[in-house]
Amino acid sequence: MGRGRVELKRIENKINRQVTFSKRRNGLLKKAYELSVLCDAELALIIFSNRGKLFEFGSSGTAKTLERYQQCCFTPQPQHNFPEHQTQNWSQEVIKLKGKYEEMERTQRHLLGEDLGSLNLKELQNIEKQLEGALALARQRKTHIMMEQMEDLRRKERQLGELNKQLKSKLDAEDQRLKTIQGLWSTSSSTAAENSDFALQLSHPNPMECDHEPVLQMGYQHYVQAEGPSVSKSTADETNFIHGWVI
């Protein structure tokens, strides 16, 4: 009775999985060796276990086989032995391209005003039309660029005007503030001067006013009879009894 077919899925049992890996790994390495010997093939085999352990086999060395693999996969290989009809097609394509190149060079010389002796009247008229069309397009493009530059300059002018207005308003406000400060300073200075004058007047009264103030005098004074007819003798006799004493 034959063995049943093994279902290809991950073995959940850790021990069974490790035993199966060891058996099949050895069988795979053996088959690789047999293939390299029987068929004279250059073969390299690399195996990493689930624990990260490396197993390898190379008939000519694993590093040498990998280097050859990289050269074959990443280096373009030269191709030879092209078909004859493909070579002819390429020759015809080269001839066509060469003719187009010479035609373009000749047209360029004609547009620059060179080699015009071999052209007839119709060809010259065609060249003239081409030049006029190119000149019109160049002028149109130049006008468009100039308009864009003018619009840009106008926009900058408006921005500078707005900035100038803002600076002017700030300057006017600053001038008004300085004028207000100067007015307040002048007012305070005049008030201080008036107060100083008033204090000076209080400290130094008018001498004319001081003469009329009554003064109390004590002591002996010589009595002098007033001259003139307005003073009578009786008045003098009445005052003689104090003999010069005045209180």
C-alpha cells in the first residue's frame, strides 16, 4: 500500500517541522549535487532556516555563481548577427535622416539670406512670407512681454503709492503729536513764569504803599511848630504840655 499525498501547508508541530526541514534539506542538497555532476551544470543553492541559519551549495562556488548571475541579469549583453533585412532598413533610415538634415541646413541658410542665387522668384516669395510671418510673431511676443512688464510696473507703482500714503499719515500724526507736546510745554512755561512774578510781587511790596502805613514810634522828639497861618496858638498851647513826648 503506497503512502498518501502530503498536504502542502505549514507544519504546526515544532519538532515535526524541524525534522522535516532537516530531511528535505539534505535531499535537496543531494539532488543539486547530482544535477551538477550528471549534467555538467553550474549550480548554486542557498537555504536559510527559520532561525536564520545558512545552508549553501555551489558546484563552482556560491560567490562565483552569484557574480555570474548578476552579470547576466543586470549587464546588457551585446547583440550580434542581425538579420540582413533589418540592416538594410537601418541604412535607408540613415539616408533619409541625412537628407532631412541637409534640407534643414539649406533652409536655414536661405532664411539668413545666404545662398539665394539658386532660388527662383516663387521660392524667394515663400521665404519672404516665412520671414514676415516670423517677424509678426516676434513682434506680437515682444508686445505681450512689454505689456506684462508695464502691468508689473503699474502694480509696483500702486503698491509704492499706498506705502507712501501710509508713511505720510504716520508722519502727519507724529507732527501733530509734537505740536501738541510743544503747546503743552509753552503753556506750562508761561504759567510758571506768571507764578514766579506773582511770588516776586508778594515778597517785594510797593514802597509807595509802605509810606502810608502807620508806624508806631516811641521816644523823645523835638516839637516843631507848624508854619503858616492855618495853625492857631491855642492848638500849640494845648500840645506844649507834653514837651515833645509823643506816643
